[in-house]
Amino acid sequence: MRLAIPTTDRKGLRSHVAAVFARAPTFTYIDVIDEKIRRVEVEDNPARSLEQGAGPIVAKLLRERGIDIVATDRLGPGASTLLEISGIKSVRVPSGIRVSEAVRRALEEIRDQDLLP
């Protein structure tokens, strides 16, 4: 399973969940196998400074990166719809927490909601 989290910087698991989704400074991608973190990547968000149209760009980026689930504090209706159309599910985690904690919480919610791909 591949998880994406909008983040505040490039610190990987030590980064924090961003308060915004489509305009977050970075995205941290976490590959999880058997509920264990196997790989972590960080990518700058190409849509972070756009005034309009950030949601579609981010949805396309995440689809191209093979993301299964997004863990974020909130999604606007447009981004939520675009992710759903792309087959990407979402779970809620609070902004400001470390990515390592967000992964733990996301995995709990994924398990509870039976969202495993």
C-alpha cells in the first residue's frame, strides 16, 4: 500500500502534517507492507504556490505516483472528488502531528474501515 501525506517540509517521518492539502509545501510518500514502513520519499509539491487549480494537479501527481490512500487533516470537495475518481481513498489525521504518528493513526483507521487495497 502506498500512502501520501501533505507535509510541511522534507524531514520524512520527522516532518509534520500540513494544515492544507493541495497547497502543502511537500508530500511524503510511505510504502507500507504488512503494516510496516518499507520506504519513505519526499517530493516538493509543484502546485503549492498556485492561486487556482492546485487540486487537479495534486490529484494527477498522486495518481501518477501510485498512491492508494491519502492521510490529511481536511480535503475540499473538489480535491475529494478528484481523488475518488482516481481511485484514491482518504483518511483523516490531524495537522501538526509528526508523519510517523500520522502513519500509525492512518493504519488504524484503514484497518477499522477495511480500506486496504
